[in-house]
Amino acid sequence: MRSKYIAFLLAGMLTLSLLTACHAPDPTVSGTEPSASQGEQEPAPGKTGEIIQTDAPQQGQLPDASQQGQLPQDSGEAPGKEPPAQEEPTQEVIPPQEKPVEEEIPPQEKPRPSSNHTLYILMYHHVIDGDESRCNDWTTTTQRLREDLQWLKDHGYTTLLPSELTSGAALPEKAVLITFDDGYASNYQLAFPLLQEFQAKAVISMIVRRTVDGKPDFLTWDMCREMTDSGLVEFGSHTYDFHGNDPRGIQRMSGESRKAYEERIFSDINESIQLIEENVGRPVRFFAYPHGQTEPWANDFLREHFDVTVTTQHGAADTSDGFYDLPRYNINPKQPVSKYLPD
Ligand SMILES: [Zn+2]
């Protein structure tokens, strides 16, 4: 019995020592299967490494998905793959939807047809600084011109240059074109200071030969340049020399051939355009018919060379059909602007 007991004790001690040697830190776990299974899992880092590698691209995508951060359900169940696949298309779709919307806006804003096609064209000629009794139908005084400009200002009228009329912009509601015919020096000496004072714009149609010949009552080129530089005045043609006593102006003569007519008239008008442009430095796009007389044979030529032509017919101009052969109001002390234009 004693030897059995000793052998039992020895066996027990041997077992205990063996167990203690293997699992001293954690006796409670010792002897359980998990310790063996843990041992098998040790190499598993290689396997888990493989898993990680296969997951790595997915995890690489996960941060993106998690940064985008709006699909917690997808990122939990199907890490990585679906969230980006779903989000990317939606991000790509949005801009194409927005762009067409932006492109559609400008065409909707563009069509803004002008509701106003009425242009009031005022016709002046000579200006004097003195008594009204010295005025004829083609003359006004500085005092009357001042009153006209003041009236236009007080009633909200906008004065325009010929180049502004045909720029394509809509006419202001109360649009006025101030014209001076013949090219008198008084336009510079007396009218121009008033145009500057009121910042009113005007077009002066010259009988060019009178300036070329240096006639004392007519504009010099220096005067023309100074007025042009102000930005308030443009110059038009009133022909080079077809504004004498013959009231027909540029109309054809009895029995005149078309070829002879064109040579006679067109060369004159061409010369007026060339001289004004050479001396003033601006294109000439405005023509006032001498004595207001139109001529069908000149229509094509005038439309080719000018943007605006005016007659002496009385009335307001309707520009809905263009800017040719427009009527005017002759203004003088007996017929001030306030007599014709609406308040
Ligand atoms: Zn004239």
C-alpha cells in the first residue's frame, strides 16, 4: 500500500510538474482543448494575412466609403464594395443634370424685345445769340435751345447718337435724336457749350464743301474734331456740294440716265464721307437728305453707306422697320420741343 501510495504521489507530482512547466501562468486554462486550438491558430496570422490581403482592397475602399460617411448600413454588411459603387454614379449624375439647367437660363433671359420703337428726331440748323425776331424757320436762339434741352431733361428724355441707335440695344422709353443740318459754325460756338452743359448728344450733317472752302459761317475741321472728342457729337453727310439753291437736292434730273445719275451723285457723297472720316477720324454712318428730298435710285447706295438717313417730313419716327428715311420735327422759337413731344 505504501509503495502504491508513493508511486501515486510520484505520478501525481510528475503530472503536476509537467503541467506546471507548460502552463504555469494560467493554470485554469491548462489542460483545456482551446490551448491546442490556439496553437493551431498561431500560423493563422498567415491565413488571416491572406484574408487581410484579400480584404485589403476592400478596406482600402472602406475609408473612402466611411469618409463619405453616409452609408453606415452598407459599410457594415458589405464592407467596401457596394457603397462606392453606388455613390460614384450618383456623384457623376448630378453635374450633368445641373449643367443643362444652367445652359437653359441665358436663352430665357435673352429675348427682351424692345417695347419702344418711337424716336423723336429734332431738326435744328443755325443758332444765334440774340433776339427771336431775327430768326426764320431754320434758326433758333441760344435761349430757346437752352429751354429745349432743359425741357428734354425735365421730362426724362434720353438723347442718342446715330451710332447708339443702331448698336442693337433697345431704345430708351423717351428717345431723342438731336440733329443740326448744314454745319454752321454756330453749332460749335453757341450750341456745343449747351450740349456740354446738359450732356446732350447731337449729330451734325455737314455740307462738306463749305468747310473745305473755309467759308466763315461754317465749321472748321478743328471745331469738328473738338466736338467729336467730347463724345457728344457725331458727324453725318449732307452731301459734298448738292445743297445749293436747287431744291431737288440729290434727286435725278429730267432725262438723266441712271449711269449718269450715279456718277454725278454717288461720287459727291463718297467724297463727303471720305473727307469727314479723314479729318474727324470717325466713320460716317448718318445722312441727311438735302432739302429732305429722297431719290429711289439712291436707296441701295445710301443703305450700303449709311445706317441712318433722315428727311424733313414732319412727325415722330417709327424705327420698327429700320432707320432709313426717318421724319423729323423742325424746331425753332415758334415751334419749341414742348410743342411736339409728349410730356
Ligand atoms: Zn440743309
